[in-house]
Amino acid sequence: MKLLRVALVVAVMLVNLVIAQPTLADPSYRDNPDYIAVTKTLKDLKENAEGAIPASVQQRIDELEFQKAAIKSGVVWGQCRNESGGNLGIYGTGSEESEESGNKNQIYFLANGQTTPDQWDCQGVYLPNDVKVASLDKTSAAAVKIMDGTQILVKKNSETSELELNVPDAKIVKPGEKGWYIPNVSQAFVDSRIPNTFSGGDNG
């Protein structure tokens, strides 16, 4: 009887080991598009740097190395925080229907003072046609793409009424770019939308 119990315990442990094996494996960060982009940019910066590297370039290299480490750590989602004073259009993984129309990302609405939950992959921020953003040259509606492992804070400057982003290397996405739906609407229209209710895990 004891031998049967020992055999049963060993069998359960072996089954658990087989099931848990994928969890123990290294994350496949090398296939992550953000990791590939960061690695390429780093390589280009280092190859183009001749002699003494300027402080601004070295800081950019350090930031990219940090971003690369964040992705390698297994954080495969971004997070958005809204302190703009109104609704904020954000991008998350779209539905099958949106992907069929050619748009990988779908627009959701984040209420003022809210943050997307952990594991919900916020991939970017929508910028209406009449909103000005400090440090960004924007003449029409656009979007800002963020990389995995990034927490972006969108805050309104009380003196200038411009939006400020805490991400120094924000990448502007313009209308017409594949995979991004960027409608030409105003902030008032965005504010008239009912904010989404978010939950952790997959987008939707």
C-alpha cells in the first residue's frame, strides 16, 4: 500500500514537471517586435558613434539598454495613466473584426485619473486633431506608440494647456500607417465617449 502511494506521488510530480516546463523556459523575447526594434536602434547608434560619444547619444544608448533589459525581464505589456483632465483615447489589441479591416490596434477610452491594469497591454495613445503636445510636432490627429515595459503618463500642463508625456522617446504614428486606426476627431468628441471598463489580462 505504501509503495502504491509513493508511486502515485512520484507520478503526480512527474506530470507537474512536464506541465510546468514551458513556464520555466526562458521567455521568447527575441521574437518581440519591440525587442527587435530596440536592438536594431542600439546597433545603429553604436556603429555610427565615432571616437568620443556625445553625452546626449550616450544617454540615448543607456535608455535603450534599459528598455532592452525591461523587455528581456518578461514584461510584454505597456501601461497608460491618464491625468489629462478629460477622456484619453488609448490603443490595445483589437478584435478579430478590427484585424480583418487591417487595424491591429483598437481604440479604447480611459477616464481621467485612471490607469490601465497590469497585464492589459496599452500600446499607444491617441492624440486628437486639436490637442497640442509639448515636444511633439503635430499638425493633425496622430498617435504615440509605446514599447513593452513602458508606463506612459499623459498629463495636462495647467499653464499652457498642452499635454505632456513622460516618455522622452515617444514615436509619433501618423494617419495611414498600417495597423493603426487614427480618426480625425476633436478632444470634445473623445470626451463625449463613455470610458471603457478595464480588467487585467488580455485586452478587450
